Amino acid sequence: MEQDAALAQDLCARLCHDLVGPLGTVAGAIDLLGEDPEAAELARDAAAVLRRRLKFWRAACGAGTGPLSVQEALGLLEGLPAGGRATLRPEGLAETEVLGAAEAQLLLAAAMLAGEALPRGGVVRLLRHPGGGLAVLPEGRGAASPAALEAVLSGAAEPGPRTVLAAMLGRLALLSGWEVLLLPPGEGSASAGEAAAALLLTPRG
């Protein structure tokens, strides 16, 4: 119970962090309406960012997300991984392919987590792993997964607001009968490049 409460608190802190920026921009732009001709456009842009982030968090961490097509999942992630500096590249996944509810939710969280391994931006590759399941591979200059990622995913380390997405991913996988494995950089990839550890999402058993 105590661990669940801590996870909920960290998730709330992360949500506040992600939403307070665009909310502040909207509020500031509203104050300037009538004085700055660009204020309305600034408010609209910030509101669009806020809407995208809310839709993502509802789908990734909320209940009852349901199945999603690859195209729908990509739409929910648009402009979000690595603060918009990382692009998503599905490989061998048709946009019309429908992912089950658990797989879709795990993919959303894993893709965002992969973006956090790309401080300078890059590419998040999404593909079917030869051994089964989905592999999510972050590649880019300076790519590096957090040192405690494996421990947080397995529940062996206490998460915080910065690592709550990894803890949430591990918890969602456990509840849905899936598991999240870390693959060495470049495994399951045609060329390693500058890659961080890949995330493998696979059903248990």
C-alpha cells in the first residue's frame, strides 16, 4: 500500500511538471491579449501542447484505454518523446495493425521512456522483435539510459518523479501479464549506431 501511494504521488508530480509549462504559457498569453498581436497564436499553440500531453497521459496511464492501431498510437505520441526532439520510426509495423489494449498502453509508455534516453534528440525505432513482442530502440547522439532504469523497472529501486514512467511501465506490465526486458544497445537492430538499451515488451510465458 505504501509503495502504491508513493507511485501515485510521483506520477502526480510528473503530471504537474509536464502540464504546468504550457498552462503558464496560456495564462501569460491571455494576459497579453489586446497588447500583443501574437498572443492569441501563442495561447493556441500552448493549448495544443497541453491537449496532446493530457491525451497521452490518459491513454498511457489511465484505465480502459482499449486497443489502438499503430497509427493511433503514433498520433498520441506525436511531438512528445524527448520534448519533441525525437522522431518515431515504426519498422515492420503497418499503421493499420491493431495492438491489443495492454500492448498499446505499454508501447506508449515505453516510447516516451525511450525518448528520455535521447537528451539531444534522435530516433525511437518501433519494431517486432525476432523473439516475439515489441522492441523500442532509442538511437541518437549522446543516447544513454538512466543508470537505475533496470532496478526501477524491476521494482528493486524506489522511483521518483524523474523515473516514475519506468516504474509505471513495470507496474502496467505486471498487471497485464507482460514483462519489460532491457536489451543491450544494438540488439535486435540492423545497426547499433549511437544507441541506448532497448526495451523489449513481451507477454509472460
